[in-house]
Amino acid sequence: MNTRRADRRADGVRHELEQLILTGDLADGDRLDEVSLAERFGCSRTPLREAFQALAASGLVQLIPHRGAFVRHPAFEELVEMFEVMAELEALCGRLATRRITRPLLAALHETVIACEAAVHDADSDRYYAENERFHMLLYQAGGNRFLADEAARLHRRLKPFRRMQLQVRGRMAQSLDEHRQVLAALERGESEAAADALRNHVAVQGSKFNDLMASYRRSPLVPAAMGRS
Amino acid sequence: MNTRRADRRADGVRHELEQLILTGDLADGDRLDEVSLAERFGCSRTPLREAFQALAASGLVQLIPHRGAFVRHPAFEELVEMFEVMAELEALCGRLATRRITRPLLAALHETVIACEAAVHDADSDRYYAENERFHMLLYQAGGNRFLADEAARLHRRLKPFRRMQLQVRGRMAQSLDEHRQVLAALERGESEAAADALRNHVAVQGSKFNDLMASYRRSPLVPAAMGRS
DNA sequence: AACGCCGAACTTGTATACAAAATAATTGAC
DNA sequence: GTCAATTATTTTGTATACAAGTTCGGCGTT
């Protein structure tokens, strides 16, 4: 029979559902029907309901008692709000990092910047994206505050698809790289406020640059393609 | 029979479990046994498992696949880290609020400060606690960033038991009130950085003041009493 | 014809039965 | 007697059966 479609279990379901939402296969407001999704994934309702709860905690779906689970895509305003918070969390990471960063982490950050330069040179946005990811994750660690690192990573992850859109904008990659350089320079000089400001700006720019993408976003409220991986 | 103990369902279970953890009836590292808790609450395993997931999302329990759910109380360091982040979130609220706050909200903030003064005068820590809560919630709203408000409220809620401990420290109430006044004054003058700094300090103080409580905390890692309500 | 009430169909919420995995215990070998 | 391996028990994960609530359609009334 054609049951080969599925067979994933547990948090496999969660991840798969998350992708369906993020890629836009499931539109804003869509009701997540337990039985149809269950047979689609080849599992029972139980793992699905657990996935719903996890996704609700992430803010991707809204759970209404006795009514069901509904896809919750962030409105444009909400995205701007999230970037506003993200900017501040990263700024805090930077401020703390100037005091707490270790030599190896600083060296690793250096490497990512060099790798980013190569990516920009090759106009390889995929690679730039990967290295940018690394840069930020390292920075979260460098803050020396595990809770902060977790929260930052959580929000970062939630904004991932939208950040990816940004890189498509002309010149954004090079600009981003330059901002990375400024952050790194501030860290090396130990200027905490400069580092914080550079990071706040680095992230906030993405939020404000969103106006440029607004039009396309409006008609297809989800990132259309190429963000389904990792 | 003696089944009268329970009979609550669904998120009632979630809330009750949360209280058990917060009050310290369930100690750090305790395994949450599904069957025994099920009969304790007079329900089946299903609602319990859902509650586990919700609590895991809040960070109160750790979910290990095929092993079970374990109570996760924040270590002292982690608490300090959480206050560090909370301070920054509130600072951001304050900075934004100077630009965005509405007249009614400003008036409401005024009222809470007055109510706090009365509470301090009466040495009524319960009332002070309630009004302090109101002050901060209003502030989160005043930031004009709903996402930020939600996140701040979430963390605020998570730190609730520990903040409550603080008020027991001699003189803390009066000091806290004074800090509230400074925040409000900065907001009224529209000085965003002053407001941010005042709030950052107001919260950070709580984190650092924690050293004073460390000894007692060490031997009973949970807030011992009087924080189970609301 | 429109509104409200009542009932059927469907959907979610909960309980239980079953399967798989992990832990504990027992047996056997060295 | 100790250690390892295999079996037994316990516990989590999943599926299904059942209960309760919600939505939708029909019927009757005004």
C-alpha cells in the first residue's frame, strides 16, 4: 500500500509539522485536523496532539480548547516586534561578551568572519547564511549566560525563515559582513557599549529592512521557498 | 471512596503540578511518575503527559525520551542569569515606553506607585507584592510591543517565587518603591535611557541581592512557603 | 421569512489497551 | 564471589475506544 509516505514518530511529527507551517504549506488560520493529519503522517492522533502542544509553546500554532489547533503566522507587526526583542537580546550578549568571552571563542568568531568574507566574495548566500548562523551562535555562547543563550537561540530559530529572506536583498550580504566586523572589533577592544550598539543595529536593521520585503510578504505571508532545510 | 482528592482535568492538572513544583513539594531531580500522579490527581496518564509537555516548555521540567519527566529547579547561577535577562527586557520596555506610553497607562502607573506607598506605610508585603505586579505588567504594556510584553510576562512569572522571597529582606520594599518612583519620573520626563537604566537596575538589584539569600536557598532550593497563590 | 430551539454528526478531550524501550533481577560462567 | 548476559518487570510511547463538547442542519414558532 501507499503507507510509505510517513512512518515517522513522535518529535519527528513535530518537526515535520513545523516545516509544513514554516514553508507555508499550511496557511495562517488553517485548522489542523487531527484525523486527516494523523493518516497523512501515518500515525495516530496522540503524537499529533503532543506536537500541537509543542508548537503552541513555540507560538506557531494557537490551541483553542474544544475547538482545535490553528496555524498562527506572525503578522508583519509581530515580526517587527520580534526583531526588536532579538536586537536587544543580541546587544546584551555582546555587552556581556566583552567581559566574559574566552580566547577560543574569540578566535572562532574571527574564523566565521573570514569565512563570511569568502562567501561574500563567491556570492554564495547559502554559505554566508551558514556562517552567519555560526557567528551568532558563538556570540550567544560568548555572553557566558546560558539562559540568555538559550532564549536568544530560540528566538533566532523562530526568525530564521525571515532572516533568510533578507539575504536575497541586494547588497545585504556585504553590509551584514561589515556589521559583523564592527561587532568583532568592538569585542576585541573590549568596548561593551560599542559591541552592544553594533549588534543592536545589526539586528534592528533587519527588522526595519523588512519594509522593503513587505509587499511580497503581504501576498504570501510565508517565506515562499528555500528555507525548509535545517 | 476517597477519590475526592482530585477530579480536576486538563490544564487544571497543569496548574496544580506547577504549584507542586513551585512550592517545593516536588524537589529538584524528582521523577514525575505518570501512574502515581495520575491516581493522585484522579485522572489518566493522558492529561498528565500533556501537562508535562507544557511545563517542559516553561522550563520547569525536563523531558528525557523513554526515561520520563524530571523536575528541573533552577540552580542559583541560573537564577542570576534569568534576572540578568529580565533586567534587559524590562529596560527595553522602559526605553520604548518613553516614546510610546499612553496617558491612561501613565496615570495607571502613578496609581500603583501611590498604592505601593500605602503598602510600604502599612508594611503590608502582600499588598505591595500585588501592586508591584501591577506596576510591572503595566510597564510591559506601555512598551507598545506585544511580543515583548508576552515574553517579559512569561519570564516575570517564572521568577515570581524568587522575587517574592526578596520582599522578605528588610528594607527591600522601601528601596523597591523608590526605584519605582525613579522609573516613573524618567518616563514622565521622556528620558528613555534614564528609564531603561532605572529599570535595569531595579531588576538587576534583585539578582545581585540574591547573594544575601543564597545560604538559605542552598539548603532548601525552593521557596519554602507563601508563594503558592495566584 | 426570520429567528430560535432542538437534535444529529463531527471533533476534541480522556481513558484504557497495547507495543516498545529501559531498568531491574536472575542466572550462568569464569 | 564477581561480572556478564539474558530474561523479567516496569515505564514510557502509541493506538484505539469512549465520553463530552461544539458545530451545523432541520424543524417549528412567531
